[in-house]
Amino acid sequence: MLDGIDYLLDGANWSGSGGLWEQLSQQVLLTLVSLAACLLIGIPIALWSGHTGRGGVIAINVSNIGRAVPVFAVLTILSVGPVGTDVLGPFGRAGMATLISLVLFGLPPIITNAYVGMREVDRDVIESARGMGMTEWRLFRRVELPLAMSVVLTGVRIAIVQIWATATIAALVAGPGLGNTITEGFANSRYEEVVAGSILVAGAALVLEGIAVLIERRVDPMRLARRQDRVAADMPASMTVAS
């Protein structure tokens, strides 16, 4: 462990081509692009299914099947199959295969949580909104989505951490990312590199988790509404004390 920390503290290991800074930026790019694809694919499907109550079981079962299949197996099949190992810009060798594998791994928590969050909205509240004359779009935007947002964001947070940690597999097909430090360390019996790479991956995962929690608290409309209610409830007491 101490050797791994010394490796991280050595500035020479961070600079230059193939250095830790470059690998870290590569892994961040892989994670962000894969997460964006997951959101564009999974969120609309899950929210629509949750709102209408149609197709949700199929979507969840398909995503759970994807969760059960090992990511490395998917990456191997894709890289030796039709997708191939061609270089894809900054995503490196077998970049398309890596991105597809990460997207398939990140979709299950996003789809499952978004669908479940929508379906768990109180049916009485929904019927009351319809009885007030709300259109389906307004019902979705003003009632269902705010009430489901906490569960939806939890799924996104889980997906971020999973994709980040799993992006190290890109190194197994000579792709970019921090996995190269770990695999090269194992291959050359330089275990300080293995420990250093593992510390970076684990530490960054904790940072991403913390950032995601903060964002979740900032954008969750129900949490914001509760905070505003507390402020409004405290205002009269404060005004009384001041007077």
C-alpha cells in the first residue's frame, strides 16, 4: 500500500503520454459519454413505460438480463465480432465495443429505478390530478416526475459509479483508461502500480458518488419543496423574535 501511495506521489508517473493524468482523463471521457448514452436511451423508455404502465415488465427484464451477463464477456464478443477492434477517436482501440459494453451495463439501474419511481407514485394523487382536468403531459411533468425524481436520480447515481469502475475493462482490449496501470502492473509484477491504479479508481468512485449525491439534493424538486416549506414555517417565528 505504501509503495502504491509513493507511486501516486511521484509526479513523473502523472506526466507524459500514458501517464496517470492522461489515463484519468480517458476514463472520465469513457464514463461521461457512456452515461450520456444511457440517459438518452434509458430515461425516455422508463418514464414512458412508467407513465403508461405498458412495456415496463419487458424493459426491466431485458435490462436485468443485461445485468446478469458479465461485461467482459460482452466486450470480448463485440471486439471479436461485428464491432471489431478499430480505433474510435479518443476512445481508443475497440472503442465502440467498450462504449456499447458500458452502456449495456449502465442501463439496468437507470431503467429499473425510473420505471419503479414512476409506478410508485400514489395512484390516488394521479387520479385527483386527472379529475382536476390535467392533461397527460402536464400530469407527467407537474405530478409524476417530481414525485418520482428521487428514485430516478438514485438510479443515475448507481449507474455513474458502476460505469466508472467498470471502464477499467477497456485496458483488456488495449483500450484507454486507468485499467492500463493495473493490467501493466500485474503483467510486470509491479504491484505498486496495481495498488496505485486501484486507489485512483476507488477514490474517484467515492468522489463521483459524493458529487452525484449533492446534485441529487440540488435538483430533486420534492426536496427543494420541503426545504422551502421549512423556511416558510420558520419565518413567522423569526419575525416574532426580532420584533
